[in-house]
Amino acid sequence: MNTLDAARNNLTYAANRLTAAHQDLTLTPDEFDAVLNDYQLATRAYHLAIRATNLALRPQGVPHRGL
């Protein structure tokens, strides 16, 4: 499994946990914040994996115009 697939799987897992956390009325604010933080980190990791994949696929000599 490549990095992009792994990041996508982690993001899916984090999104499912966040969905469940929204429905779990027994979570404390700190527990919910931890789930939300995991989701945000997974989102960032996925975007970085996309960027790394795009950079790896870019032909040599093509300038980077991104962030």
C-alpha cells in the first residue's frame, strides 16, 4: 500500500470516529476534542500525501506553482 492509500484509509477511519463522536452523548469535551484533533491531523496528512504524490509525478524541469 502506498502512502496516499494509507493516508486515505487513516482519514476514512478518523472521519468515521468523528461521526460516531458526534452521536456519542457520553463523551466529555476533552474526549471529543481528541477525536476532532485526530481528524484534523488525518486531513492534513492526506493533503500532504496528495502533494507529495503530485510532486513525484511532475516531469523534470516543470516548475512548482503550489503553496
